[in-house]
Amino acid sequence: MNCHEMKKYLQDYVDEALTPGRAHAVTQHLESCNACRAEVESLRSLIADLHVLPRATSPARDLWPEIEARLPQLETASARGQNRFVEMINDVAGKLGAFFRPRTLWVWRGALAAAFILLVYVGSLLYVHTVPGAWEVASLEGMPKIGAKVLTGKGLLAMGDWLETDAGSRAQINVGVIGAVEVEPNTRIQLLKAQWTEHRLALEVGTMHAKIWAPPRFFFVNTPSAQAIDLGCAYTLTVDSSGAGFLHVTSGWVAFEREGRESVVPAGARCETRPVIGPGTPYFEDAPDALTAALPRFDFENGGEEALQTILTFARQRDTLTLWNLLARANEAQRVLVYERMVELVPLPANVTRAGVLQLDRKMLERWKDKLEVYWVE
Amino acid sequence: MAQEQAGTGGITGTIQRAQQGDRAAFEQLYREHVDRVYALCLRIAANAARAEELTQDVFVRLWEALDSFRGESAFSTWLYRLAVNVVLVALRSQRRRAARVFGTDDLSPFDQVESAPKPGMRLDLEHAIAQLPEKARVILVLHDIEGYRHEEIAEMMGVRAGTSKSQLHRARKLMKEALEK
């Protein structure tokens, strides 16, 4: 090997990163080459100088007062766990109606949970005796219409019927026996399916508030750009004239889905959706402004790397909701960045691996989500 | 105090109290580690004001993430890794905000340090580091000063280990050229 070829190995030689055979060849060459020997000595000298640089330097001023002012209130893990359990119980009880809110007795809460299961069972028996394929609708204000017919008082919304409110009217739809939907002014909504296993509305435009006390995946709302799948919850869904949608979950969980692209949205979180593209990435309503501003750029405006970096920079532990949902929609290089930020915020559980997450292993992602949910509780 | 040393591994009393929201304990952790974190931020950002901002970001992030420290590694190792990640994320974000340029080689805090054997040489080194292209600078600092391996740097920066190595070689070459001027 001549000097020119040898030079490319000198740094690895100094770092002791060559194979023994190649290192031996370099050593032999150095014995007869002054230029390469000088190069190696120069490199070693530089590295030695870098190694002894001080690794600690005091800032010119005390940064603590500013840091302390920025520290958010901490909630300990145990408190989060307790709150989560209380919320779970409250969720179950909440589905029985506001006046059945649990107080303090655990027995009372357990009884409510059992009552919920009984209610669902009895409801299913009753449901087959209600008007098949139709839901009860009540006018709350003004003159809503079912088709061309003005609704005064109560009426029935049959499968295929459209319910429409103008600027001065509102209505309430009873979703069989599993919940209720309040329809805001300037809304157009259609009953698609009224079956025990599938309760489905189509929200073309406007705003609706849903409160559902059925098990997950019994109630669905189609919008022009995504469908909202109830996972046991209360939420508000808005669709504008362009078909873009906005979901705000106030209790439980909702999945927002279109053609395999899914966002899982818990209480306290929001999610936008756009025609053609589908649902964006969910975020908590208290997320940093910079993060919420960057998300639509990433989801809908080809913001790519730039937007992602902003999201990662400003993400807090709680915003692992956003990052977890981003994993599946980022490209491979971006997914590595998302993963790195996530493990910085919350370490991987023992039974989840980096390779598994990066390959979007469904079970591993679910296991990690189970751990992260502690941070997503309000 | 020996059992309170946060850098020796495990969860010490100070760390435990800080994890439970004790701000006085957290301030103690700050006092123990701020110089090391600041030096890292200063070398990578190459700007004293920016380094102060980043140091604050690191400790705010530490407060949020402290609950997840399980004592599986030394606290100092865990903290400095977290600091590197915070700084790298900030750099990536900063790179996109073209209007905000921090790489102005304001390294005056290093002037105050008198512990190195050759102060003049050391300051030359610091300025040469600050003049390196950002990526090469970050990798040189992480590898040759902080002691991370190429595989670790690659993982933190989202690049391949080969890229880390080639950038390090480039950085050293540029350093030598700058110091020989």
C-alpha cells in the first residue's frame, strides 16, 4: 500500500478501529514513512488535547431562578395511577347518566359498574322492541327538519333520512338505547344504520355532540374525510363546508379512521381531519402552541422534517400521545427521530424493543401505549 | 453526603425527593450537574447565550422526565444523555429557523476556566471546535470529548455509524488545519 492509500486508514488506526491485520500493515508502513508517522502523531496529539479539555464550565450567571420559574407542577406516578383508576371508575359510572355519578364508596362504584353491564344487556333486549331501523328525535330549539318535514316536538329518524338544522334550530337524536347526539345549528346529518351491532350516522356539515354508553365500536359517525369510531366516550365533532373535520374528546376514547390511517384520541385531546388525506395526529388541548401549530403542517401541508423537529422539540411527556400516533405515519428516518424523543421522555417497557417499535409491531406498540396512558390522563 | 451523590448510580435520596416534586432537592441536582451540562451545551451551540437557554431547557426537561429514571444506569450518565438529546433536538429545530443564527463563536465562558494545562492552546482548541460545521462539531464533541461511541452517536443523531465516523474524520482534519494556521 502506498501513502495515498494508507492515509485513509490513519484515523481508524489512531482510534484502534482497524482489524489486526490491517493495523499491522499500517504499523509496518509507519516505520518507513516519515510523513504518515507525523500525521499519526499529529492526530494523537490533537485527540489527547481534546481529551483533557475541561468537561465542566460554570455559566456566567445563576440559571436556577429562571429554571425554577419554568418548572411545571409535578404529579407523581402514584398519584397519576390513582387518578387514572378513579377516572376509569368515573367513566363507567358516567355512562349511566350524570345523576348516577359515584361519590366515595367503592362498593357503590362497583355496583355501578355491574349495573352498566346489566343496562347494556337489558338495553339489547328492549332495543329489538323499539321501532326497527329508526331513532327518536326531539326538537330542542327552532324548527329542525327531517327531510322536507319540519319537526315539532318529537319524531322518528329512519335509516336514510336526513336531519337538518338551520341557524336557529337544534335537535337531539336518541341513539337507540346506547346514547344521545345533540345536533347544533347549521348541521346536516343522516342516519345510515340503526342496528344493534352498528349505529351509524353521517355528518355532512355542522356540529354534533355525542354521549355514548355502549361498549366500544357500537357507534360510528362518517364524515367526508374520516369516520369516528366510539370507544366508550363523549365527544364533539365538527365538519366544515370543505369536508374538513375537527374532533374534541371530552370523555373516554374515540378512534378517527380513514382507509387504514387511524388516530386514537383520548379525553382532553383533539384531532383534525382533511378530505383525501384523512385524520391528522391527535394532540392534547393543553399542548404547547408551537407543537399544535406544527402538527397540521406535518399532517396536511408537507411540512415534513421541519414541522417534525418542532413537534419533537416542544413535546412533553404528556405529548407522547402525539408522538405515539406519529410513529405509524412518519417515514423510516422520521420514525427513528420520533422514537428517540419518546424514549427520552418515557423509557421503553421491558417487553418492548427498539426494533419492534421501528417495525411498527402492533403488539409492542400497544404495550408501549399501555404504559404511556398513565401520562395521558388529565 | 456520600449516599446523596447523584452521579454514582442508583436512585439516591436527593433524586427520590426530586421525583416526588421536591424543588429544593431538584435544585441540589441542578447545582451538582449544571457545570457539566452547560459545558456540553456551550461546545455544541458555540454561543454562550444559546448555551444558557439550552441548559435551562435541559433542566426543565429533566424535571419532566425525572420520574422515568429508574436507577438502571448512573444518574449522571442518564442526565447527560438526556442533555445531548435536548440539545440535538433544539439544533435540528434551530437549523430550520434561518433567522436565528447562534453559531457566532461567543465562547467567553471558556476564558474563565483555568484548569487546563495549556490555557492558550485550550482556547485555540475551543475556537477551532466552534468554527467547525455543525454536524462535524457535534460529532467531534460527542466522540472525542464526551466519549460516546459511533454507534451511540448514530442512534442519538439518527444517522448511520459510518456517517458519524466520516464526520469525525472530517472534523479532526479541519481542526488540524485551523490549529496549524
